[in-house]
Amino acid sequence: MLSPRHGDMDMDMDMGGMDMSGSEMHMVFQNSIATPLFSDNWTPANAGAYAGTIIFLIILGIVFRLLLAGKAFAEERWMDAEMKRRYVVVQGKLPVAEQVSTDSFSKKMTLTENGVEEDVMVVQKKTTHRRPWRLSVDPLRAILDTCIAGIGYLLMLAVMTMNVGYFIAVLGGTFLGSLLVGRFYNSEH
């Protein structure tokens, strides 16, 4: 509380150049339809605009979960491709094509250990290791991570408005996205 010698009891404060007037930032949950989202230009003026903003936040939450699942799929695919790059030549083993040509019984049906007619076997390592930097993988991984972080921060900013509708929309989008694709990724995010 301001003492009488400070004059008017104005609730507007200037904190480091940031206007913190009483109507600009709420520290408790509120349900005002006219809550700005991301900028003053995106302030719903009526119930329809507010509903559109809510729908946008739900879709943004779903997209966030879809990106997490997409990244998990990509990481799995990249790991599989990397593990299949390791080949070992089997010494003294005839290729299946040569075996079939020399053996009359194998012409009827030929089944190989690895399903291909080659003299190499794919060695798959199932443990983790330090993966090398690859031009075909790492820039795409960085783009996915940046998109995931950006959408996560936008959702966080929507929640930080302390608008109940925005908060429930973010939770609803998270729920729907997890319901759709949650089984495809680790939910540590």
C-alpha cells in the first residue's frame, strides 16, 4: 500500500519498460473473452472469435503431439537404417544363386537365413551407441526439435494468459493428440 505522501494510489506499474497495469496481466485464472493471445492484435472481440481461438489452441495441442509422434517414427526409422548399414561378408559361403544351380533339390524351394540372395549377412546391433552426424538425418532432426519447441512455447504462452478457456483448450488438445498418437512416442515431454 502506498503512503499518503506518494499521491494517487494508481495501480499502474512500470517494471523495466513493461507496462503492468491492472487490466493487462492477471495473476489468477480469469474467463474474459477479450484475452489477447500472443499479441494485442489477436484479441477476440466476441464469442465467435473466442471460440475460434479455442479451436486454434486445441488444434495446436494436437499438432504438438503429432510432431512428437512423427519425431519418434523418424528416430526409429533412422536407427533402423543405421543398424542395417553394418554388413559382414561371410567367408566361404556360396551365394544362394550358386547353391541353387549346383543342387537339384534346392531348385524346388530355397529359403535363406536373411531372406536375400547375397553372400553377406546383416548384423544388427540392438544396444545404444554414439551415432555419427549425418547430413541426411541431423538437419531434419534439428528442424523437428525446433518446431516441437516452438509449438510447446506457444502453448505455454497461451496457458500463461491465465485464461481458463485457453488453459482447457491446451489440455484438450494435449488429450486428443495423445489419444490419437500417444502410443507411438515416449510421453516424457
